[in-house]
Amino acid sequence: MEIIEEKNNIRLRALDSFVPKHIFECGQSFRWNFDGMGYIGVVGDKVMRVVEDGKDIIFEGCNVDDFYDTWIDYFDLDRDYGSIRSKLIEFDSIMKKATVFGYGIRLLNQDPWETLISFILSANNNINRIKKTIENICMIYGDKILWRGQEYYTFPSPTILANSDIDTLRRCGCGYRDRYILETAKKVVENEAKLYSLRMLSYDEAIDFLLKFSGVGPKVADCVALFSLGKYEAFPVDVWIKRIVEALYFEREEICKEDIKRFASNKFGDYAGFAQQYLFYYARENHIGNG
DNA sequence: TTCCAGGTATGCA
DNA sequence: TGCATACCTGGA
């Protein structure tokens, strides 16, 4: 990867395995939106647009300091995804197709707190409404950022949400999950450092801790573990991945979620999380598992 | 009008 | 422990 500093931009040349559409539409994040030119997102207190320019990737509105301080880790740029795909291809022909199709996927290292709240909101919900609700929460409780003439908002801290109220959260569109958000925020505030130290614990220890939060079950805990704690053995099983695995591996036979997870853990081991993302993107884009 | 959407909490046997 | 059921809400 060659890093070229341009005026207000960072240009990345010869960057392997990086396709914005693959990264932002494989189900791992809710705050990146395509604006016709690229994907704009808010991470921490930074706004950036990711644009494809031929074989280059441009991080618009990014300086060198931010690139090294924030974005290398966020986009997992130090990891060799080519070797991950090579490893996955060894498992079976299904994974081969999925990794060839979604060759530009990367797992983002997102903020655990934001990921926790976002996926609590995802329960029994649809993606458009989840995104809208998160934006509402940020507009009401976050800090305003002006970026190229447009207003963006940070994701509010645990303390701010812990001091919020049910009625306002309900008006943001949380629905019955408002109570889970408030209870979880209060619990996180009691020991915020612990949430950020889960990265150092084992997968099982991290999951045990996450399951104690209100509104967090096995699926949400796995999403937080995979998308913000670097627990790549996690394999979140939602209704989509359940249908996808049934369609691709079990000739559409009905399998319970626990058995799907067990199957994936046994088969893919420490690569389960990567496998989940390639499978999810491949199947969703090709309408596999839709019935 | 009814049903469904990236699950979880709750009550009951 | 295992199963059934309710749950906000907006769009199809």
C-alpha cells in the first residue's frame, strides 16, 4: 500500500482488498451512506468520505495524522485479507465463490459502545429504520460537526445516554428498545473501562459480559464481539445468515440457530467471523436464501 | 388492513 | 430448561 498525501485527502494506491461497497454493505455498520460519489461516515468526531478512483481509494477530508491515529485501525489496514481469503477458499467451493464475490470486504474495528447500542436497536427491526433511529439519537444527543457545508453528528457518550429519558428515546424511533438502551447506558457508565477492556479477554469471557446487558442476547453479543472487539471466532446468526447457511450447506433443511452457530464454529474456527461476512454479502447480493 | 423486519425478555409448564 | 408469545413502528 502506497500512501499519498494530497490537499485535504489521503490517496491509497495498491491497497489490497478494499471495496467500499463490500465493506459498508455487508451488514457490519449503520453510519456509512452513499452520496453518489462515495460513502460518507462519522467515526468518533471525524467525518470522512471514501471514494474509489480507478484502482485507488481516496479518503476525502482526511489528513496524515488522522489516517495513522484513526483510520488504519478502523479499516483494519494492517491485516492481510488476501491470506484470509486464501485460507477460507480451502474450506469449500461455497466459500470460494463468496470470497471471490466479496473480495473487497474488511471487518471494521468499530467503537464497542456505539456497536453495542446500534445492535440492540437492530433486534426485530429493519436496516432503514435502524439507521434512521441512530441518526435521530446522534442529532439529539451528539455533537454537531460541520463538514463541507453539511451538518453531521457524533454518537453520544454512555454518560449522555444514561442521563437521557425514555420519552425522548422513544421519539427517536427506538420503539420498545428505549428501555434496553437506557438500562444498558446506565450499566456501562458504572464501569465503562470494562467494556473497552473486553478486547483483552477471551471470546467466551467477552460474550458472558455482554449478555448481562439489557437487550443483548446471543446474536447482538456476537455482533459486538466481531465488529468491535476483534473476536473473529464469533459467528452472529440472524434470520438472514440462518437462511443463507440452510440454503448453501443444508439443502434448505430447517436448522435451529444454535446448530447453525455450532456448525460454523466447527467448520471455520478462528475464521468464522470472516466467513460470516463473505457469506452474508454474497448471499444477500445474489438473493440466495430468500425463499 | 395486515404483515414483517438483522432478537430479546418474559411467563409458564 | 424449553417453548410460546408480545413487543415499537413504518413501509409494502
